[in-house]
Amino acid sequence: MVTAIHQLDDGAWLSVNDERQVTVSNLWLLANHDVCRCQPADFLAEGFVEIGVDTGRVEGRIAGRCIRCGTSDVTGWLEFGRADPETGEFRPVVPDSIHLSRRCTRLTSRR
């Protein structure tokens, strides 16, 4: 089954199968990141910059700022959730849990 992944409203929402699933107004707790020196960083998401799919994982990079030190930057690749290839069902991550950024190796970019 094909899963449609899109950014909506100038990067304010992640849409999966034409349903708004993840919003950028969340606070993301980032560990293992390059945004700033805070460990972990309390990162206020302001906009999705890139979105892609890597083996069922819906991933992306977010522009925003660390609310602890004020540094603004774009994150590395973060997992936003998983799309089941059989059913198209999307299971989002919990934004206020701890997230690790990584490089995406097999990425299909969707804008």
C-alpha cells in the first residue's frame, strides 16, 4: 500500500494519508544532537524542513530553537513515526519523549 507523506501549511504539519498527524508546535527533548551544547536540548519545533521515508520510518528535520539556551538551528534526522506498508496505518512518536537524531541512509524526500 502506498502511504502519502506531505508537509502542510508551510511546514507546520506533517500529513500522512491526507490526515494531519504531527504538528511543529511541540517541544522535542533531543539527545545526541548538534543543535547546541545543552544535553538534552528542550527544542521548540517551528517548522518541518525536510520529510522522508526510510524503510517504513517517517523521518524529517525540524527548524526551531532550544528553549534552555536560545540557540536556533535545524535538527538532524528525527523519527516522527512509522507507516505500516501493509495497511498504511501511521503510528506517531511521542514528541516529549527523548529523541536521537541520525543520518538517513535510504531516503525518499517528499515536499
